[in-house]
Amino acid sequence: MLHPYLNLQRLRGPVSYMYLEPKPEWKARLPHLPAIILLGDVHAPKPPCPGFDLDDDKTKEVGGTESFWHFLDTDPALSAFTKDVVLEEWMPKHERLSMDRPTYDMSAASTKGPLDETCAYLSDCVGQVRTPACVLAHVRVHVADVRNLHLEHEFNEGHLCNSLFKAIADAGAKKWFLRDCHAFGQDPEQVVRRLLSLNILTDLDDEHLRTERLAHEFNQLDASVQAELRLKLSAIPQQQYPYDLPRAVAEWMKEGGNDPHARIHPAVEKDMRDLAEHQGYKLDRRVMSLELYALSRMLKDAPSRKPRLAVLYAGNAHCRSASYLLHGM
């Protein structure tokens, strides 16, 4: 058993801290389940509270000196645990497998807030390939912001999404979207409905997404964990369009054979442009993909038999959602 605050008194940086342990009945059946710490962030600089003493050994900092991560890596009381940190960040696979990582501007990161500072600080530790500059010896670092999967070289779904929005912006590009769909052996209407779906279960159940990162990780979970997460997800009221937007786009794709440059209805075009601009943080499906992917990485079985500790450092809304998905387990 861990002390719920890891024997710390103060933690500067995140706006929320939550410590969760598996219920005894879950731990008895699935001993690999970790204790989880959720660190919520507001993505903005946060000055220390009055009287905050960083020289106190029981005071640690996320962002700034990053002393919390050093503590996590070296504290004797935590040495018995495997430790994983999952960040609201993404690094393409070709970078995760390279010793030559992009150089982060720490001064620029410090103007954005503790999470950006931490992502820059831990970038050399992400993934299985660590660079010599990695500052952690005993903590594994993962990235979970699958909203940025389009940065991957071979992410077909991201390619189709970009192609769709280009077609909306320039009707002459519609033919390229249709060709892309056929090149991947998919029906254009089904592609449109999948891309514009607001239901996060689409990412788990659509046959064309089952090999992508989110479904790939989710399907490695124990069946009872999958069922519990699905139960929580199905209880969330789903976002809805004010009209059948996917159908309107799909019908436009099929129409206008004699005039390939015929524009889509202006109202639909505006809605699609708004969607393209805001889909990363205004659609529940996109937002919740981060915490569902992070929890899938944390909750799946691990080869080590040591007790496990996992830390999710992400936006406060992601952490609240993660705590909801874990409630009951």
C-alpha cells in the first residue's frame, strides 16, 4: 500500500491531485491493476502560493524544477513499484524510435505552464528508445494525446480526414477524397459517417479502426475492464448535431456528377469549417480519446509482477473524466 500523497505535503504545478487504488475485489481478480495518480492541469502558468518553500524536502514541483519526477524516480519508498507516467502529449512513432529527438525550447514551454514544461523535460524519456539526455532511470514515460495521431506517417484515418476537409474547402478536391476512399477499399459514405461520428465507441467498434492505436490498446484489456469502461461510456449523454450533418456531406459527395465543382450548401460548409477548426477540443469523442487511451495503457496486464504505480498528467477535464471511468473499479 502506498501513502495516498506519497509522503509529500505540497505539490506545486497541477491544479488537482487524485489518488486511486483498485477496489479489493478487483485487485484480487486482476492483481496487475495499478494505483493511479491523476494530476490535473489548466495549461497556464501558475505562480506558487504564498509561503511555498521548495527547499522543504516534502515539497515538490511539477514544472519548474521538476523535482516531483526526480522524487518519483529515486524515492526509496517507491522503489518496489514499477512506475509509468502518461502525458497529454504526442510524439510520432518515428521520433519515439529515434535517438535524435526534437529540441524543445524550455523558455517557451515555461510561458505556457507546468504541463508544457514537463513534456519538454521528459521528451528524451518517451517510449522504448531513450536518449542519453533522459533524466529518469526507473520511470517509463508514455504519450497519450491520440488527437495528434495525424502526425504519424502512415495514419490512414488522419489522411482521409484531411482529404475530406480539403474537399469542403475546395469542391474541386472532392474527386481526390473519393479516390482516397476507393484506394483504401472503403465506401465514401461510410467514411464520411465514421469521420463525423460523435460517439467515442466508433473508435472501438468500427471495423476500419480496430487496428488503430485506441482500439488496439483497449482490446488488450481484460474483458471485465473493457465491459466496465464501456458501461461508463454508454452512460454519458452523447453530443448530437442539430441535423444529420454526415448525411448532408455524404449526399453532396454523391451528387454533382456533371459539375464536380458544385459547392456544398453554405450552411453545411460553415458547419464543416467550424468542425475542422474546433474538432480537437470541442468534440467529446476527440477529447475523451486521450483519457481512454491513457487508461488503456495503464490498466492492461504487464509482464512485471511488481506492484504498479501509474501517473496521468493531463488537463483537469481529462483527469475528471478519467476518474469517472475508473469509478466502480
